[in-house]
Amino acid sequence: MKKYQNLAYSDDFTTCLGPYNERAGMSLTSLRLHKNCTSIAIGAFQKYGNLEEVYIENPSFESIEEFAFEGCTSLKDVTILSDKKINIGEAAFYNTNIENLKISQFRYKYQEFDENFKKTLKNLYLVGFDKYDNHFFMPDDNDEFSNLESIIEVKKEIDPENTYFRMSENGKIEYDDEKTKTIEYTMKDFIYDKLHDAIILTAYPPAKRDKIVHVPENITNISVRSFVLNPYIEKIYIGSAVKAIHLDSFNRCDNLEEIVIKSDDVLLGNENIAKKCPNLKNIYLTTKAYQKNIKIVKNNPLYKTITLDVLLDEGKSFKEINNVYKENFSR
């Protein structure tokens, strides 16, 4: 066992075993690791209640084992950045009070973070290379992440114009990481995935206080429960590139009054896209989108309790269009 700055390590410094002694553990408020450290051992910092910050930035860091920070009740700020896909063990962050999480791509099990984490998290900063399951951070109808105020997602993609390959030792063709360049781009307030040509919005911070939200113009799909539980949004504007809005996308947005959809090609979810929105009064569609969704609109109770109007287009006045559809679909 080796000692470095009051922490105990394996002989090669690749594994942090925890504080060097009990006294060091009780006085620990901020954690920085040896530059060679690639993992944190099982229960290494368990129940050290004065630890407030964990900062790990090492391109070779790989794992945080089970119960590593379990019971660190003062822990609020966690940064874990690595070029590796990080393994986080079961209950590694149980019974903590993390408010700010900055993390790169990682493999997870749902047991890593407990329900308390989902209630205390305020700011989420994601740095990714490969696709990972963003739905872990997608709020559901059980008040998950109800205090999440901000999301910043930074993604890196391989630049198709600067891509190089090589033959691996086992005969497989793989990317030459040293030559291949990447493109980095940032999305604020929205978590999204790319699938072929689709850009799918998967989450919006439930506690973000903007009253008017403009969905980014490049979004093509709005996933299930993307805006769930946000009590501040009053109006949502959705751009012309959106092809589909899935069921339950806007559930339980208490102050939501109006949804404006500018896309001609949008397909609305077959079930309600906005359940339990007591103040929802209007959904605006283009004429083409209305015609495309007419069967869904006629058979869905949601559209019988609100006014479904059509956006000004094709030279028709709002009054003319409203008179056409008002009889069947207004209150």
C-alpha cells in the first residue's frame, strides 16, 4: 500500500483505497486523485460525511466500485471526466446530496444513484463520445429529477472528412484514434440523441423557469415525457423540422397554455401528448399537419377539451380557418 496526500493507493497507484487513516478521512472535504489512478475501490470513502466535492479528470480513469461514496451526505459537487467509458458500481453514490454533476460517458445500472439523487440534482453537464442511454436522466411521472434546473450536453462526433482506419491485432478494421478528428458541439437545456438522420429530444429540465420555450430548429423528434413535470412553461414553439411528437411528451406541465407546431410533416402521438395540463387551451398546427393528423384528432379526447386551431398559412385568415374547425374541436 502506498500513501499520497493522505490517501491510500495500491502499489502502482492505479487504485485508490480511500483515506490513509480515519483522521484523514474525517478531515477530507475535497477529493483529488493521483495522476496514475484509474479506479476507486469498493467502499473507499463510505460514510465520510464531510466530503463535499469529488473531482476526477484523467483520460485513463475507468471505474468507481460499489458503495465507494455511499453515505457521503455532504457531497454536492461531482466531476468525472475520462476518455474511457466509466463503470460505476452498484450504490456507489447512495445517500448523497449531489446538486452538480459533470460526467463523461459511462456505463450504469439503475442502482448506482438512489431516489435522493434524483431529488437533489440541480445542474447536469454531460460530455459524451459514444451514444449512451440519456433516458436515465429523463423525468417520469414519479417526480424524478424534479429540481433539475439546467442541462448542458457536449457531444463529440467523428468528422467524416477526417476519418482514418487501421487493422487491429486481431484482424478487425477500427478507427485510427491518433489521426481521426472529432467535431464537438454543445446543446443547452435539452438532452438529445442522434439516430441515423433523426435528432431526438429526450429531456428538458423540469425545474427550469423559462415561461416560453423554443425547441431547437434541428430537432426532428420529441420523445416520450420530454417536458414532464415542468411547472413554469406557458408556451412551447416547435420548429418545422419535427416529424413526430410522442405520447406523454408534455404531461403534467401545470402552467402550459399553448403549443405551437410549425411543421407540416409532424405526426402526433396516438394517445395524449399532454395529459394533466389543466391550463392547456390551444394547440396550433399548420393546415397540412392538421390534415395529416385528422383521424388522431377526431378520436382523441384531448382535442375535445381544448381549441385546436390552424396557423396562418396559405393566405387564409385566422378567422376563416378557425371557423372551419372550431365546431368539432373547441370547448
